Amino acid sequence: MKIGCVCGVAIVDQTDYLPHKAHLVADQDWEDFAESSQTLGRIDQTFVRHCYQCVSCGRLYVDDHNRKLVRFIPEAEGARQTLGSIKGTLWKAPLIGAWTSDPPAGKPSGALFCAGTNGVAEQYDTWEELEQAYFELFNRLKGMGLLRSALLRKGGAQIHFWLHSDR
Ligand SMILES: [Zn+2]
């Protein structure tokens, strides 16, 4: 899904863990939402609406009760990161390394991506370079407590997988 902000920038909603998106539950629904989610054993999405912020101009787009987006302009300059994690720079991000032998035209075969504060979006021409960069970043971010998961894939094969656990 894409929202065309009036400033000309597109707000894209195509992956998880977006820093410019939030989930909204009305205070009037809060207790029903909590009770229903507990009964279901998962988040009851029927109570959840969405909210987006333009990373360029800071405008907020909020679903009303009919799930129609309503637009708001921030009064303060620089208010463009309002909807990110409450953990701030300590948010745990997923790390993904992917190698394909058949990349799209003009793209390298290897990609390394992590959306956290200390994250990266890099591309590699050889598997060895990608593998080395993946494990260097994995060890560094894991050591800093900034990873929630890590996945390295080569074609269809899973080479490495790690999941953060509090237990
Ligand atoms: Zn905008």
C-alpha cells in the first residue's frame, strides 16, 4: 500500500517494522480490545486502525472509525519521527542477508539489510563478501543487544537463522 502525501513524497507500507507507522486503538475500545485479544490468543485486529507519518514533511495520516485516512499537519518543525519505537535507539531490529543467483537487471546478487539505528542497507557482488559482512554485522548488533532476529539465505536455502529470546 502507498499513500501519496500532499508534499509529493510517497508513504510506503509494504514490510513489517516500519518506523513511520503505528497501530491505533481507541481508548473507548481499549478494555474490549485487551479482553478480546486475550480470549483469541492473538491481537484482535478488528479494533486496530493505522497511523502513518510522512518522513519528509511530518504530516500524520490517521484512520478514522471508517478507516478513511485523515491528514494532520505538525505545528513543530522537525517532528518527523513521532511514530517510531518507544525503545528509541535501543529497538531490536531484524537482520536479513539474501543471495540470489538470478538478480533483477542492474542489481547485484547479494543484499544485506537491517532497519535499526545501527543498521545498514548494502549490496554485494560475491557470496563470500555478503557472508562475511552478514556475520560481522550479526555479531556486532547481537553483542549490543540490538537484534530481534537474523536470517541469511542463499537462493532457496537457509544458511543461518537466529531468534532473540528473553528466556
Ligand atoms: Zn509529506
